[in-house]
Amino acid sequence: MKAVVLVGGFGTRLRPLTLTAPKQMLPVVDRPMLEHVVGGLARYGVDEVVLSLGYKEDVFREAYPAGECAGVALRYAVEPEPLDTAGAVRFAAEAAAIDETFIVVNGDVFTDLDVAEVWHRHFEVGAEATIALTPVEDPSRYGVVPTDAEGRVSGFVEKPPRGEAPTNWINAGTYVLEPTVLQRIEPGRRVSIERETFPSVVADGGLWAVQSDAYWVDAGTPDTYLQVQLDLIDGVRGPALDGIATESHIDPTARVDRSVVMADASIASGAIVSGSIVCRGALIGEGAVLTDSVVGPRAVIGDGARVTDMTMVGDDQRVEAHSTLAGARVPESS
Ligand code: GDD
Ligand code: MG
């Protein structure tokens, strides 16, 4: 089975971290996000992944020089300019000469949903495209997908205004597509699979869906980027991962609660870190308090600083000693 993994977005909601690395190469506990996603696909028998990308493609190539990720063969399809989700799928499918049923996934989704079930249902109903759905509380951030009792999709509304969604079942970002879908996508321009292609398949009655209430989180926002990591160390999805890298240094008088501390990071004496992510090589100063926040690679939190409420500190940035930041972005302009 071949899968196109979409990883070409700018990751604007995760700035400043995505100013230096594409979203899917940001670390998630012990590996880049992409390895969690590709590893998940491998469990269902995907043996070739076409990475559909553009933004910071060199970061992917440097990380996987042998063209292999999580045991799966990688191929790169580099867009000359961002073509949006459908344009990207067409471009990648052509680059990899895909001419059979294939899988597409959004590269920022952490999920345990059963890809094989979506694949089988696709053939059972003879769909042109089949998408996985997940229930969420606020569907306004997502693609909203009403279906009939058998699962035939009757509409596709991308990011409807709050309170106007026809259902709470949303596009989970995992699709099984027939190659005929590619013909619906005009080449050489930006085309959104959510706003143009799926509505056109719906109009012909060819879009089907499979509902799943398996674990599902889109890690593309600060809150959810933090959440997927805490879920992994809490063991929400299976055996808990250890959030504290062996090559990190935590002073015996510091307190670290329910947090991720990556390799070469240091937590100085008397510091308190809770519900937070401390990336590679970062330093949390003496007596500093870090709560529900993310500190990027090699960033320094000065002594006695208080950094709280989903603050995001970018790579190599410095937060002054004894300063207070709540819900901040450092640097501010990002
Ligand atoms: N190659 C390429 N080119 N990839 C792109 C482009 C592009 O122009 N634009 C976005 N992507 C990639 C992103 O990197 C990401 O992995 C994926 O496509 C989806 O983009 P997001 O920016 O994360 O979209 P979203 O989260 O707002 O909404 C999408 O995902 C939701 C589920 O997580 C939509 O598909 C929604 O319908 C869906 O509910
Ligand atoms: Mg997303």
C-alpha cells in the first residue's frame, strides 16, 4: 500500500517553532512528529510513503538521507510552490506514478484509527473516495462531514462558522482514494481537497465515510502539540513513553511533573517544570517556573522567570531572569 503524506504546510499556528523546522519535523517526546505518523501507517501495511512537501524540504532530507523513515521507504515530491491539499496530492501521485487505490494522510494527525477498516469499506461500497471521521466537541476548526445511515457522505463543509456545523463528525485527515479522483484536480494551481475536490465527489455520490472514536488529535496548534506529548507519557494510547531523556540534566532540587525533557536540556536548582515541553539543549534557570508551555531547542529561561499558560519560546531565544510571561510567543512578532 502506498500513502501520500501531506507535510508541505507552513505550520503558522506553531510559530515560532516552525520558523526553523517544518511542523512534522518538530520533536514529539522522543522522535519527530513524522516518525509517529509514518510508524502508525506501517502498522497497517503501508510500505511506501510519498512525502508531499515544499516548505523546508531540506530538513526532511537531512533527517532521512537513506530515504527511509520508521522502516518505510520514503519518496520526496517537492512542489515548486504550495499547491494546497488537492494540488499537492495530484502532484505527489504523479511524481510517484501512482495508478492504483492509495492512501492520503494529513501529516500532523496522531491517531489509533483503523486504516485497514477504511480501506476495506472503500472496496465494499465501491467508493471513489472514503474518508475517516472522528467526533469532536467544536467542529468549526475542521472539515465537517454529514453522512446517511450507510455512511454515504451528503456534504463537506470546511471550517463552518461556530455553531453552524450540521454534525460533530469531522474529517480525520485519512483518505482512501481511487486514481480517478486525481482527474478532478486541475493541475498547476492551488486546489483544496476539502473545499473543491471532496464536494465534487459528493455531488456524484462517490464519497463514503467510516466513523471511528479511536484516539485522534490534530497536533497542529500549541495546545494540541503539547497534548499529544502528555498523552504519550501518560500512557493514554498504550505503554507510557518516558518523557525524561537519559541525556538530560535535572538538578536534584528541581521539580519536574508530567513534562517532557529532551536530550541535553538542563533544569537548574529549585526550578519547577510542570505540564511542559523542554526541547533539546534548552536551559531552565535556577528557581524558574515553567507551566503548560513549550521551550524550543537551546532556548534559555532566565533564573526566577515565570513562564506559563501556553507560552511558546522559539529556538535559541532567551527569556530574561525574573520576567513573567503568560500565553506569550517569543519572539513576539512570530
Ligand atoms: N504539500 C503540501 N502543500 N501540503 C500542505 C499544503 C500544501 O500547499 N497545505 C497544507 N499542507 C499539509 C499540512 O502540512 C498538513 O499536514 C496537512 O496538509 C493539513 O493541513 P493543516 O494546515 O494541518 O489543515 P487543518 O488542520 O487546518 O485542516 C485539515 O485537517 C483537519 C483534520 O486534522 C483539513 O483536512 C480538515 O478538513 C480536517 O478536519
Ligand atoms: Mg492540521
